[in-house]
Amino acid sequence: MDSKNVIAAISLSAAVIILYSLFFAPTPDQINQNQIQKERIEENKVVKDSDAPSLDLNEKITKLNRKEALEENDRIKFENKNIIGSISLKGASIDDLTFKEYNVELNSRKKVTLLSPRNIEDGYLVESGFVTNNKNIDMPDSSTIWKVVGNNKLTNKDPIKLIWSNNQGITFEKNISLDDKFLFTIKEKIINSSDKTYNFYPYGQIIRNKIPEISGFYILHEGPIATLDDELIEEDYDDIQEKKFSRIAQNGWLGIGDKFWITSIIPERNREFKTTFDYKNKFRANYISTSGLEVGSNSSIEEKIQIIIAAKRVNVIDGYAEDLGINKFDLTIDWGFMYFITKPLFFALDYFFKLFGNYGLAIIAITVCIRVAFFPLANFSFRSMAKMKILQPEMTRLKELHKDDKMKLQQEMMALYKKEKVNPMSGCLPILVQIPVFFALYKVLFVTIEMRHMPFYGWIHDLSDRDPTSIFNLFGLIPWDPPSFLMIGVWPVLMGLSMYVQQKLNPTPPDPIQAKIFMFFPLFLTVILAPFPAGLVIYWTINNILTMAQQVFIMKRTSVKTT
């Protein structure tokens, strides 16, 4: 019988392969034609690497500190209510930006600085402009000194204008404006006063000298990111060091993302461009137009790009995505593959935060809502478990009666379950349903800047960080700082205790080894979840308490009905 099944399976598999090859698989001619067409597109449309803007590979990182590097060149300052910084007149790059509302550490007054000059170790900057294939034209580059015309400070009310002219009758202009949040709009203009015609390629690029400290473990993407013709691209720094990424698109955006910050460029819409992520002593995310813009004699051309260097506040990111029509820009916040749960969960938390003024209370409110939503399912499960507990004496009798006949024992057990209408697996249903919610909440606490440095009550000063207390120094009574792996705080201990009590309400597993494993489980989870965000542990603890209350109520009602 087994051999017949194997033969049938092989025959069916072979039939599927043959049918696919006959009716669905592309023919060799089609494959060759597609490859030829792809190569032809690449030949016609891809700009050669030599045409792309240079990373200035000969430029060496100096031993200057950030302050000294900022004082090396003349600068024009910018400021609004969210950011402060400056644009270097050497190269006209945005290479100095600090977020005014965010501190580096919880108890620090030092503000988060994202961008820094290119010639220091952690240089990180954005630049834009034009390049050309014509080697006889003097073009502005990273060493060009630009002049300021008019305003000498960029604000959300006052734009600035930078100009540079070569000796061939060509003037380059940059008209830069800033909104009241994080958006720079740059209108790049070329004025050709000569009697010749030239072609220029617009470009924009982000340069980062080294990999920053990565905080995402395996649940968060940090590094080059883009949306190109509706496709989300996420590349890791390590992958880019090994092999560059390159793609042609009609629309999209590109950038480099950190856990809480995004540096991004949005090219001119509906104009084909090539995006590249690569590493040549520095990380680079850039785009360049695949077709040149022709500027004739005594005429001009203009290109507009938008640069967003932002804290990943949900309302800000979503606002830019909608107002500027930037496709999938909201995915700069890594909501994960459970996007459909994670993002609505954030909005629910944010709603309760606005209601109560505390994200810890918002988490508790969400926990109550989840319990209410799963109430019918939990009721079904707890009724089944209550019946299982009542049936335990009979199950023990059957085990003793058929201890030498496993098959007979299983048959008698299944007959008992069927007679009493009990499903032994029903106790797992509420847990299985809540696992996605648990991970979605973890994701929200981990990736959203709104949760960063948000306090609860007492010793919890940051819901996105672990409980800072430890049972091994009696929660601070002993003047000793335990190592990280011994930091098991008050809330993780409360969670473990609630899980232990909840376990006592459930029927004991019939297998002794399984029973011992279940007894150890609360301690195991206490240790595992201790480093997790305090907000997540608070959710799990409150959820356990509400579950126990519901379970006790159902078990009492079920016991009365049974007797």
C-alpha cells in the first residue's frame, strides 16, 4: 500500500512538471528574446558608472573632530522648530543637522545629531546637482565654493539662493527652501549664456562614511531603502559591501534609514532614473537621470528634487507621503510583515494616549480591548478547560486501567472527549490568536519614535526600554549593579508570577514530563522577556490578570452546571 502511494505521488509530480512545461513555461526562443530585450534596455538606458556623480574617492577622512570640521568652511545656517544645522558652501552639501526635540539619552540634554561633514569618521551628508559626459566643461563638485545671494539664513519663511559660474558662460544655481518640519526643496538651475548646446544629468546622493550602531536585531531594517515603481527595496549594509544594487525606475524615492531617523531623496516625478546603492570606502545611495537634459544657447533648464531628513514620527511620515504623493513613503517606518495589525495597533495606542496622557495606561486600555474582542473565544476555551479539569479523575482512572496498552488508552480518551464534548486543544486557541498581537505590540514599542523615552509610573521611565530594576539587588535595596543578564525587574517577576498562578487554574497535563516542562515555563518566560520593552511586559502581565479573572468566573459557572 505504501509503495503504491509513493508511485502515485511520483506520477502526479511528473504530470504536474510535464503539464507546466507544455502549457506555461516559456520557450527557449522566448527566454532568449527576453534576455536580448533586457540587455538592449540596459545598453540604451543605463548611465555608465563613469557618468555617475563621484564619491571623491581621493578625499581622505581627517582626524578633525566634528566642531573643527564645521569651522573649516564657510556655512549658511538653517533652522525651524524641529531641526537646526548648516549647509557647507564648499560643495553645497547638507552635512550638519540636529533634531531639536530629541535627546541622545533619557537623562541627557544632548540632542540627536544625524548629519556630519564628509571629512570626519562618521561623516553623513546629502548633495545634489548635475553631471555631464562632456569632459571639457568645468562642473561644480565637492570642492566648489558657492556664493550666497540674498538671505544668509534658511528658515521655513526665508529661502536661500546659491550660485557658481565657470569660465565657459554657464551659471549653476541652487534655490533651497525649508518647510516647518523636515522637508528641503531644491530647485537646481543651469543658465547657459554661451553659444553652445550641452547635455546635463541631474543627480542626488546620500553619503555615509561608516555603518552606524545597528539597533534592530533581526526585526528591523536599517540601511539603504527605496521604493522604485511600487516595489519596496531594503538592502543591508553588509550586502552592499559585497555587491552593489542598481535599478532603473520611472518613479520612486531612495534613502538611508535608521531606527528612528530617515534621510531620503525624492527625484523629479515621471522622469526615468537609475538608483544605486554601493560601497566604495563610503556607503552611497544615489540616483541619476538616465537621459540628459539639453540646454541650448542662451537658455536654461531647471530640476526640482525634495530631500526629507526626518524623525520617523508617524503623522509626519504619513503626512509627507500623502501631501507630496510619495508612494509607500510610510514604509520608512518598518511596520513589518504584519503591517495590517501593527499600524492600526499604533493608532489605537495613540488614541488612548491622547485620552489618558500616558502610553502605559494606553497599553493597559489596549489590553482590555483585546480581552473584550477575544472574549467569546476565551469563553469557549475556558469552558473546555474547566470540563477537562472535572474529567481529570476519570482520565487518571483510564491511565491506570490501560497503562500497558497505549492504543487502547488513546481510544478510550478520545471516546471520553467525544462523549463529554471536550476539545483538549481548545486551550491553545486564545494563545495562538494573541501571538500576532503580542509581536505587533513589540514591533510598535520597538520601531515608533513616539514610544521613545515615554514614562509609565514609578521606576519605569521609558516604556520602550527594559525594566531597569533587578531581583538580584532586591530591586535597588542593595547598592550593586548586576550584569545585564541578571537584570530581571519587578514587572517581569510580576508577569512570571501571574503566569504561574494562571497555570494552576488549568488542568494538569496527563504526561508527567509535560507537566514538569509546563511548571518550568513561567520561569523560562520571565528570564526571556526580562530584556524586552517594559511596555510589552506590562501588557503581558495585565493580560494574564484579566485572563485569570475570566477563567475563574467561567470555571465556577461550569462547575455549577456540571454538578
